Amino acid sequence: MAGRHPLASGEGGGTGVVEPPCERTPRQIVAELDRYIVGQEKAKRAVAIALRNRMRRLKLPPEMAEEVAPKNIIMIGPTGVGKTEIARRLARLANSPFIKVEASKYTEVGYVGRDVESMVRDLADIALEMVKSERAREVGPIARTRVEERLLDILLPSPAPSHDAAGPDAEEPFRRTREKLRQQLREGLLEDNLIEIEVRQESFPAFKIFGAGGLEEMDINLRESLGGLFGGRRKPRRVAVREARDLLQREEEEKLIDVDAAKREALERVEQSGIVFIDEIDKVAGRERGTGPDVSREGVQRDLLPLVEGTRVSTKHGMVRTDHILFIASGAFHVSKPSDLIPELQGRFPIRVELAPLGVPEFVRILTEPKNALIKQYRALLLTEGIELQFKDEAIRTIAELAAQVNQQSENIGARRLHTIMEKLLDSVSFDAPEMTERKVTIDAGYVRRMLADIVKDQDLSRYIL
């Protein structure tokens, strides 16, 4: 099987079958990223190669696969140019567990902050939810069948056995009535009927205890620890059929899912295809000078180092090896530079790509080209009110120019500036939409200037509003 990881059969601690992260070629990966992210070809190329190398590694012999380390990446560029979006879309494309963390939230032991190993624990939780969701979709049809039978049992309980009416003929009226109810249930005619179901009580509140390894909060759930002593109790609840169906569906899916197998697969996914995006890595770049905040910054780097090099992290689902997790770091590096990181950490991020600042041409494309382009979003939102929103090309160009101008005059926040510009531009239309008699609104360059030009010219005003 092409998707079987060479370590999945048991060699080297593998526990299950792991699908290849992506069968697309690097060119196809870049083309897919192009649907959502404008420009930044170098960064897209780097992550596409990294993703393809993961697929190549899965086809290697076990001994060789164990030696092939992921080529971690540092993205360098100002905020709002697409660094996070590239990593997030890549993870979605590969169906990989993904987490974004901020390096500045982690500090060495003794300072206020989180233990760096918590990012791997959180990644394991995310992976388990992914696997459970996939398993729920697989068992969904069986669960729906069971839910239908349970709803029918509640709507029409079986008659008590009678000595006077015995035999199959006595059960026939009950079967006919039950089938009529089944038909009504499938046609949605009983959705608002109130019924009483028994639901599990929420598990006992979790304790938070502080471990010696860096003030990391570890949840100990009494329901798990004491064998369901608190979670096994059920209570009656009166709900509509539509709500009952959802509650019972989740309950039946949980019964059908093998939780232990799901945990094993989740851990395997984290180890073989997990992606950790470390933002603001430049905020912890700095060498030790003996005292002051630099000590803490270098402490974060030294705490990160074992994770990136490869270590074992204890999670509530089991041990996780970080040797083959892909780490993507990013930072603006306005004040510091990548060479300010400690040498050991620099060596673990062999690929460095610089993302270009965004200008007017890129803003025009961001507004119109991506699948989730801002203008498409606003059109769809206002269409729900029956308002047809149209943007002329000259208006889009003017919006892009004003966004670029505000970025130059104040902080350069990249494409995020377009969000504030668009919100201010469409403020009146969005507010008045429910009462508007005019069903078609055309945005031209004149409208854009009327709504925004005065604010852009007044730098103090634009700093607060845009």
C-alpha cells in the first residue's frame, strides 16, 4: 500500500497506518496555495518542497526513513504578508495536525509563561479531534440507523406483553404504527415534538495542577481517573426531536469509535505529519548578556531546541516523538536578524525564505483573486439581505492605493489593512442594508474617496480608525 508508513507496522514504535501527507507534486501544491495567497512564490516553493519530501520519506525503507529529518523553515517578513496563512493552508492541504503558537508566550522555568512542551501536547489534542471526526464520519450511517430506532422507541414504546393477545397478529398494529412514525420522522414532520431522553452528565470538573517541568497546566479528569464513577450517571432531559437526534448521534458515534485506536493513530499523525508554526520567533532572538530580558529570551530558545532536535514529550494520550514534526518559524526581524538566534537553533532551521512586502498591485489581487477574496466575502454577506454589491475596477484600485498609503504613513500591517479599510468603506451600507429599498449598490472610485479620503489625509485620525 502506497500510503503505509514504513514505521507503521511496528518497527521503531509505529502504531498504525499513516496516509501520505500529500500526493500532489510541488507545482500542484503551489497552484493550490495560489488559490488563497497572492504572491510570495519563494515561500510557497519552500513549503511545497518540504511537504513533498514528507511523502518521499514515507516510501523509504524504515532504517533510512528514520534518519531523514524534516527541513524546518524560517519565514522572514513583515506582518500581514501571508506567513501564517501559507502554513495553515499547507496543513489543511496535507490533512496534517497543525498548531500556531507565539514564541513570546513561552519562557524558561522561573519566569511567567508556558512550558514549550505544551505546544506538542496541544498538537496531540488537535490530532485526536481530527481522527475522531474522521471516525465519526465513517460510522455516521450506522449511528444514524441506531438513533432512528432509539427515537422510535421513545416516540412509541413497545407494548407490555399481554396473555390475552399473543402471537404475530397482535403485534401487527404496533409494527404498522411504528413504520408510519418512521416515515414521518424521515420526512421531518416530527422535528418540533418534545420528547424526554437520558443524557450523560458532564464529567467532574478537571483539576489544574502545576508540574515541576515549567508550570505547565495538566488536566486530570476524575471521570477518567476513577473509572467513570462521576461520568456514568445519566439525567433525563426534555428536548425537541431535532436536538435529541444530534445528542443521540454523538452518543452513538462515541460508542462505535475505538478510542484507544484513535489515540494511537493521533499520536502517529503528530509524529509523522504534525506541523508546528512558531510565530514571533524574532521576539526571542538574542544572546545572553548576563542580566535583563535577554536571559529569558535565550532561555526560550534553549527550551525550544530539544523539541526541534527531537525528543519525547509526555501527553495525556501517550508519548510523542518530535523528531519528524515539521517546525515553521516566522518573524518580522525588524530589530533582530536570524543570526541573533543561538547557533544550535539556527542549524535546525536550514531553509530561510524572505517574504516581500505588499504593494498596490498585490492588494488589488488580494481583493479579487483568491477563493476567499474580501470582495467576494462582502458580496456574499450583503446578498443575504437582498443587496447586490458591485465594485468597479477603479474602486478596487483606489481601495488598494489608500491601503498602501495608510501602511506607509503608520504601521505596515500588510493585507490586514484591507480589512479595516473595507469595514469603514461599507459601514453605511452594512448598517442600512435591512431597510434599503435600492437593491443594487455600485461602489465606484468617487464613493471610495468620499468615504475614506478625509480619514486617510488626517494621519492622527487614520491612526485611530484605519
